[in-house]
Amino acid sequence: MNMDELIEKLKRELIQALNLEEVTPEDIDPDAPLFGSAGLGLDSIDALEIILILDRNYGIKIENPSAGKEIFYSVRTLAAYIMAHRK
């Protein structure tokens, strides 16, 4: 799976896991922030869901929680982390 395919897959997984009924994959800019008012507006509960997606779907555990802010910045940074760390 290449980076673009992974980004599209992640968009669908986020929409499903976070119950973003009003959002389509096309609505999500892969470089926009996931958290805060500028992007999707996700919160800390959503971050826990993303951690579950990484664990369940990719076998990735976040070892260093302080790195989460960089890893979870956007769909693209999330995909890059998965590409580098998936098992």
C-alpha cells in the first residue's frame, strides 16, 4: 500500500470510528490539522479512538505519548507514522 492509498484508507477509518456522518473522505484535507478549530476539530476522546485504530488495524502502539501531537497533526503525518512503524 502506498502513501496515497493509506491516506484514503485512514480518512474512511476516521470517519467511521469517530462517527463523522456529515464528512466525506473528499472533505478531509490530508494536510489540515485534525485537532483544534482549524481542522476537523477533534478532541482528546477522538485521540483515544485514533490510538485504537493504530493498535487494531496496524499493530502500532504509541510508545511516547508526548510524540502524539506530531503524529496526530494531520492525516498525512498519521499515514507517515504508520508507514514507518507498522508491523
